[in-house]
Amino acid sequence: MAQEFVNSRIHPGKVVVFIKPTCPYCKKTEEILFQLPFKQGLVEFVDITATNNISAIQDYLQQLTGARTVPRVFLGKDCIGGCSDLIALHQSGKLLKRLEDMGVLQ
């Protein structure tokens, strides 16, 4: 169930972030990504607290990415990690380059 939930949301050509709305790192990740000019529908924030399977989803995220913490940021099928990883990628200029290469920005 958790595996299906996660896998059904991760798509090539789309940015997907698994979050908990009360998490300060998730909020910071959202702030960074909301500043970028995404094409409509190509960035999605998935609130795992809206399910009954929070722990199972986090367990599967750990199997998939090596960490069960949120946020978990996926650029296409590629997990870049969490908030600090996103910040580092953004500050280096590599985030914009990857997003441009994916074709998700306007």
C-alpha cells in the first residue's frame, strides 16, 4: 500500500516532494520551490499525514532513498534528499540547471 502510494506519485518530468505540513524543513522546502517558475502541474507536494499509513510510507521512503525523514524531494525519479540537500543544490546553481534540463520551468 505505501509502496504503491509513493510510486504512483513519482514521475519522470515532475518534481514531487513528500511532506508533513507542520515540519519546518518541509515549509522551507516549499518556500524555495514556490519561488521558481514551474509549469502548471509539474510540482506536487504530497502530504503524507493525510493518509493512515504515515509510518509505512516513511519506511518505504527509507528503502527507496536511504532516509525516512521528510521532506523527500524527487526530481523525476531521482531523489535529491531533503531540505538541506535542496538548499545546497539551489545555492550552487545546480537546481535551476536540473529543473531546466527536465523541462519543468516556464
